[in-house]
Amino acid sequence: MRKSLMRFAALLGASLISSFSLAQSAPSGLGEYAPISLTQYLQTVKENNAIIGNKRLGKETAAAIKQSLSLYQTRPTVSYTKGTFYQSVPYSPYSNPTSSTYGLNVFMEGWNKRSTRSDFGEAEIGRSEADYQATESEVQVAATLGYIDALRNRLLFNSYASAAKKVSGLPQSSQTKDSTQFLIYHENVSAKDLQFTALSLLNYSGDGIKKLPLPIGKLNLEPQNFNPEELINQALATRPDIVVLQAAINSSEKSIAMASANRNWDVQPYVSYTTTPQYSSSGYTYLPQSGFSAGLSIPIPVNNFLHNADIVQAANQKLALEMQLRDLKTQVRVQVMQSLLQYESAKQILLQANNGLADTSKLANQGTTKGIMDVRDKEGALIDAQTNHAKALVNVWRQSGNYTVPKI
């Protein structure tokens, strides 16, 4: 009976390994896995993520608004006057000439208004572009970290499955039975964790992925050395959140100029043409008459000189953004230094995990259950260390304004 149970456990482990490794199937109702590289996944995120798509639409809107802001503001008015008609004849004989007057009045905006609006529209395009780039970068970083978590679970599953296969090939004993049960249990846990994290990847890809994404890679990133001051300078020059604030400050400057230019005086030139048909009055016959008249109307912008709320509002908005930028630059220096501290710790742990696996692989007798289990433990510790190292490296890049896709 005991031998039968041990054979059943071994067969069960082998069955689970082959079914997952070859078929790559998810539980019923969740569809199947489809292998996808990190580069392919991030491209899908870029093309299908709604948050990124909304910022892309914002760029198009800003371009359309700029085009309309660049147009001259003119409002022509056409008028027609017939008469005058009198309700009673003032004297007899009297003839009403019933003349017709055609008029054209054109509103023309004051100097410098159109150019400042155009400059503001151009600044808004720059702000929208910066906002788009920042959003795309942040979403892809979050997607990358999720991908690394999913890859970790896949590597852990493979580690448990490989160890279970090795143990199942040894002569059966109570020790191999216990080890097989332990490995199969954690193999199943890793499979569920993989399903969970693979589903999480769909949160970033919209409807661009139809099957559960199966990450590809080994998480074997080469440790790197960094110069803190170089990273800080790079962050201050290229970090998207800084670029966004700088673009917003530029836009607020143009807004101040536009508010000031809106105080300039407008003009309204007009011209009219009057025709009077032939008529007779008091025994005289008057021939047809026509004439022109022209003038210029200048509305006096009294209200513009009685308040300056619009200029104060625009100036305060710029000042608030400048204060945010000043604080952000201080925070950037801190964040870069903190990310480097985390990375150095992760790099040290990775070195220890690599050495631990190498030493155990040399000393352990992998023809025994204990040897296989010891190696698997060190292998699991290395996978966790590689995961933390990869995420710490991505964070260093992110804090310094570098959004390179890691080659995992």
C-alpha cells in the first residue's frame, strides 16, 4: 500500500510537470497561456492602454486648439437700412425718397493678441507632449515590474517542477515521498501565483492580449555600477515629471503674456453705401443719388483698467509651479540616492545568492533527495534575489529618468 501511494505521488508530479510545461494551459474559463517577450508586451501596452491613449488624444486636442488660437479674431457685421418711413405726410405735396443704406462693420482685435494666443497654443502642445511621454513611461514601468513578478513565479514553478522530477526518479522511500509532496504542493502554489500575476498583466494591455501572457526570460541581469552625481544630473535634465513641470511653467508664462495682451484696444472700422431713387417733391424732380460714408469706432476697455485678477491668477499659477519644481528637484536628489542604496543592497544579496547556489551545486550530492532539495532551496533564493535585483535596477533607471527596457 505504501509503495502504491509513493508511485501515485511520483506519477502525479510527473503529470503536472508535463501538462503545464507542454500545454501551458490555465484553469478552465481563463483561456490558455501565450509566451510573450517583455519588448512585445510593452509595445502592446503602448498601443492599447487607455490611459496612454487618452494622453495621446490630449496631444491631438492641443494641436487643434493651437490652430484655432492662431487665427485672427474678426467679426464682420453686415447691415441694411430702408427708409425712413413716416406715419404721416409732414406737408403737401411731399414725397418720401425711401433711400437704402448698406453697411459693413468689422471688429478687429488689438495688437499682439493673436501672436500671444498662438504662443500659448504652442506651449500647450509642448505641455501635452511632455504629459504624454511621462504617462507612457510610468505605465510601462508599472507594466515592467508586473512582468518581472510574473516571470519570477514562472521560474519558481520551473524550479519546483524540475526538482520534483529529479526526486521522482530516485529510489522510493519515506524521504522521497515527503519531498515529492512538498515540491508538488509548492509547484501548484507557484502555478496559481503565475496565473494571478499573468492576469495582472492584462490590466495594462487593454484588449490587446487575448490569452494569458506567459513571460519569457531568466532574470539574469548583469550587476551595474553607477555614479550618483551623474544619475542626479541626468534625472534633473530628463525625468518626465520635471519635464512636465517645466512645460507647465512655460505654458503659464505664455498665459501671463496673453492676459496682458488682452488689455490692448480693439478697433471697429465701418463703411456704408446709401442709394436714393429718383423722386419729386414741391414741384421739383430729384435725380437718383448715391453716397459713401466711413468711420472708425474704438471701444474703450474701461473694465480692463479697473481690475487685474486675470493677470494675478496667471502669475500665481506660474509661481505655484515654480515652487513645485524647486521641491521636486530636492526630492529627485533624495529619490536617486535612496534607489542607489536599495540597488546596492539588492546587488549584494544577488552576489551571495549566486555564490550560495554555486557552492551548494559543487558540494551537494544531487543523486540524493537532500542534495536535490538543498540545490532547489538555493535556486529559489537566487530567483528571489534576481527578482529584487531586476526591480531595484529598474527603479534606479526610473528615478534617474532612464526608461530602458531591461534585457531579462
